[in-house]
Amino acid sequence: MTLLKQHWRASLAALLLLLVTGWTAWEWWPRPAPAASEVAAASPKARQTVRTPYLANWDQVQLAEMEGQAQRFPGQVWLEGPTHRRLIALTFDDGPAEDTPALLDVLARHKVHATFFWLGQNLAGRTEMAERALREGHTLGNHTWDHPDMVDTDEAYWWDEQLARTQALYKSKLGIEPVLMRPPYGHISNEQIAKLQDKGMKVILWSLDTQDWNRNRMLFGRHNIERGLQDYVHEEAIVLMHDGGGKRGKTVAAVDALIPWLRAGGYELVTVDQLLGIQPYRTMPQAMAAAR
Ligand SMILES: [Zn+2]
């Protein structure tokens, strides 16, 4: 009887060990480079969609709302690029902040240009950082002044105090007026989208959320950010990440590892304006236009 019991215990322990080892191997084994595309590069997408699943209990905008707005405002609201070229646009929100220089170092080392949606209040004390990003070929966009939920606020607030104030700062400090904007939380009303269209600004959402804002707090955060992209990578993706709003070291490390992985799969990294074939700024200094 005792012998049987011991035997049973040993079997259970062995099974558990096997499961844990198997899971660990599966989870940590390097993912192969992205598979070849099965769709012609020039073929248009039928509709724009968010590929990453909805994250419950974080007051996030429903994916159907984002997708509905992209469908309702073609050419004005973008979740991803329009066709199936093997391009991908990395975007970083909420900076500039303390981890931004390290991210710029990584991007420079890999010769990659990215798109930043920055907050006016953070830009205010960091002109040199912003000048560097611009000089190094990155695209700068508007993410409001201090990150409010814009919906249900009046135009004197969401435009004058938030977006226009940030536009004015960009113009005075860097001589640019960004065309690209991203609403905080991806939350924006149809009425606001229509008004931004009149003002010549494009609304850029995303098709792939790495959830790095949450995963930077996790033990295996860098790994999870990498997997977050690798499991949902697709042609002409717009990828949501963050260089501000908290510690972003794991995002920086993940980007460093992801760039070679993407290139091994034939992906070219581009800015959002390159992906969409539009101008990034309403006014663009001659020298900059020549450099791009
Ligand atoms: Zn944000």
C-alpha cells in the first residue's frame, strides 16, 4: 500500500515536471522569423482591424469602436496601413521622458525611424531631446498636452488647451506642425474626428498593442512585450508602445531584440507617414525636407 502511494506520488511529480519544462521550453524558445506573406503586397485590406485581443478591466476603448471609426472615416482614421506590403511602423506614446534617449540610441544603432506621439507638457522641458529625435529622422506627432480623455469635453478644451497648445509648442521649439495625432486611450468622438479632418490632422490609432505600459511592471515584461508583437505581427502594422508615462526600460530592451527579428522576416521598419504615404508636418523646414 505504502509502496503504491509512493509510486503514485513520484509519477505525479514527474508529470508536473514534464508540464513545467514543456511549457517553459515552448514559451522561451525563440520564435521563428515571421512567416512569408500569402497575400500580394499591393492588395488592399478589406477593413482595418486591431489584431491584439481586448484587455478587460482597464477602461479600454472597445475594439469595435476603433474599427468602426476607421471604416467611417477612410483616409482620416488609421489603425494600420492600407495594403499588405511588408512594412511595420513602431510608435511610442507619452514621452518625451527619461527613457527616450536610450530608445533613440537603440533606434539609431539599428538605423530605424519611428513615430512618437508626445505630450506637450513633457516636450516643454525637453527641447534638446526633441531636436535630436527630429534630426535623426523620426516623425513627431501630437498626443495632447497632458493626456485627458478628450471625449465629452468642449472644443475650447480638447482643441485649444490640449492639441492646439501642443501644436504651438512644436512650432515654436522645432518649427513643425504635426499632421499626425493620437487621442489618449485611443478615445475620440466622431464629431472630434470630423473637426480634426477640417483642421488637416490625421487620427492614428493602432492595429497591434504590445501592452508595454502594463508589461513594464512585470517580472518577465521584456519577454512579454516581445511575444506581444511576435504573436500578432502582420503587414503594415501600426504598433503601440510607450517611451513615457513610467519606467520604459523593458520596452527599450524589447525593441532592441525585435528589430533584427522583424528584419529576418523581411519586414522594413518605417514611420507612420511613410506607411500611409502622407506628409508628417503642415510646415516642414526646407533642410528637413531635403534630409528625409
Ligand atoms: Zn498615451
